[in-house]
Amino acid sequence: MSEKLPKTALTPATHTTPPAKFSHGVRKGNILQVAGQVGFGPAAEGQAPTPVGPGLREQTLQTFANVEAILKEGGASWDDAVMVRVYLTDTAHFAEFNEIYNEYFASLQEAPAARTTVYVGLPAGLLVEVDTLAVLG
Amino acid sequence: MSEKLPKTALTPATHTTPPAKFSHGVRKGNILQVAGQVGFGPAAEGQAPTPVGPGLREQTLQTFANVEAILKEGGASWDDAVMVRVYLTDTAHFAEFNEIYNEYFASLQEAPAARTTVYVGLPAGLLVEVDTLAVLG
Amino acid sequence: MSEKLPKTALTPATHTTPPAKFSHGVRKGNILQVAGQVGFGPAAEGQAPTPVGPGLREQTLQTFANVEAILKEGGASWDDAVMVRVYLTDTAHFAEFNEIYNEYFASLQEAPAARTTVYVGLPAGLLVEVDTLAVLG
């Protein structure tokens, strides 16, 4: 007889439609899971999703912005993140990625999330993908 | 003095024995984690686990069935899934995979889970691996 | 008016400083997330992190020890782990990795964690990376 926890899809207005039946983010109870985000710029009607700039910095910052929009949509912030999964395509990007990471997260109030970084294949043109698990409350 | 949460291994009868000391799925409290599933057909005594068909479609549908059996064993369903992690081996499979995904999840009642798709190496013959995090309640 | 859950960074004394603004582990409520660990030996002042031994066995055992130290720092143990994510670099390592895995986890009291194993790129010299999600209570 316990009440069923609501499960909410998180879909920021800036986001392009997912290419399949999944949510950009979902919240159930105090768990918020952000789907893999890449460096696509804000959705533009009638235009295929396109990564911003060819470089790692632009793509990474846009990716973080995309994750953050989903966190916010679910009532959370980076301070609630417990895990950041980072998918890069080239081990040579690690040092630059970390620089960008440190700048971006310089003003965190809470303990930084844990992180795993691995090197995988991504669709052509994409250099980085990030997903995030947050615990609210 | 709080009671310890029970932790339960989820082992559907159809599943082959894991190749090491891990569980196909585990539930603790309202968290249910499904281990990486691949397109192995139902366990047959004295036979090594073998992927069904050589094609992406057959393997993907069997993989989803294998995940679903574990969710059910733990009292959950795809509607409780908050994250689906997809490991493919070839970026050229993305479009076909999404078609299969959309068909398979067409009848979801709740918000679809978030998803991350990356391209990795898998043992020879396997084209897809999927794991899933569910939150019950 | 509900009290905010504390979020705690888990930083064992033996661990080298993370190469960026993330935590080796973080606990919030009953969720404990361990960041990707590799086979770095104990931190030594003025020395860059170095993997122990060149072999899979040494690196794997050190990696497990590094995960375990973080679990302990957060008041947990392997028995609380619900998911172990394993990143190997070579499918030929699977059988040996499983042997080491089975030995290492032989004395688990609770149901073993779920596991996903995929093959990715890692920085030069590293053969294995592991992260872990635990649910306490």
C-alpha cells in the first residue's frame, strides 16, 4: 500500500530530441540519472544536432552545460552529483580535459563527484561524452 | 540499531552461470542493478553460453530479454529502469540499434530510462552488451 | 524543511591526489560511489603515481585494494557493493582476470555485486580500471 514513487523524464527546452526512446534524464525518488550528453549546441528546428566547434574545449563545455540543464530540470545541481562518467576518444586529451574540468568545477560547494574516465569509440566528430548520477536531498 | 537491508542475488533460471563470482543482478533496498547482459540464449546443460544468431537484431532482443528476466526476478520491470548502458562494437550499428530499441520500448508506461551508448571492444561474436540500473518503489 | 543529506568525499591516506577536481569516492545518504581505480601503488611524496608491476595480476589486486580502501573510508565493504564496473584493455585477459576475481572475492558473505566488463583504451601501462557502486544500510 505504499505510494508509488513518481518517475519523471527531464527534458530541457534547449535539448534536441533523443535519437531513440530514452530520456535525457530521469528522476525517481532522490536518484537523478543524466543520460550520456555530448557537445551538441541548443536544438534548432529542422536542423540535425551538431557538435559545437571541432575542439575538445568547446565540446566539453557544451557537454557540461547540457548535463547541468538536465540536473537543474530535476531540481539538482552539480553539487548533488556523486558520479561523473567521462568517455573520451583519445588518451592524448586527458591533460587538456582535466584543465577544463578543474576550471569548470572550481566553484563547487560540496565534495566533488567521483569520476571514471575511459577511452572509447564515439560517433564521428564527437570527442567527449559525459553522464552523471546525482543523489538529491 | 537500524535493521540491515537485505541484499539479494537475482538469478533467473534461464541464465547461464556467470563466468566469475558476480551476480546477474542484485537488489538492495530499492536499488536494483543488472549486470552486463549479452545475447546468450537460455542456459543449456553441458553447453557453453552461445549468442543467438550472428545479427544485431537477434542479439539485441535476446539481451533485452535477459535484462528483463533479471528485473522481474527482483520485482521490477523496464518501467522502473532509470539508466540503460549500451555497449556496441561498431558505430555503424547505431541507427539499426535505435530502431530495435524503439520497437522494444514502444509500450513503456513510465518515462523511458536515461541511456548512454558507447563503442567498446567485446569478446568475439558479441555485438552488444547492456546493463541497467532500476529504482523500485 | 527536511535536513540536507551530507555529501562526503572519501580520500584514503594511501591514495595519490586525483589528477583533477574529483573525489576518489563520495558518499551521500546510503549511496557510496567509488571513482575509477587503477593499479597505482600507495602515494609517495614527490613521486608520480605508478602502477605496481607490469602484469594483470599485480595491477588487479592493487586496484581492488584501492577500491576497498575507499569503501572502508565510507563505512562500507565489498559486501555492500551492488555493481563493479571493470574496464580491461584486452579480451585475452578475461580468463585470467576472472581467476583473480574469484580468488579475491572467495570470502564474500553477501550476494556478489553485479558486474559489467568491457574493453576500452586506458592510459599507457594500465591494464585494468574498476569502479564500484555500493548501497549501505
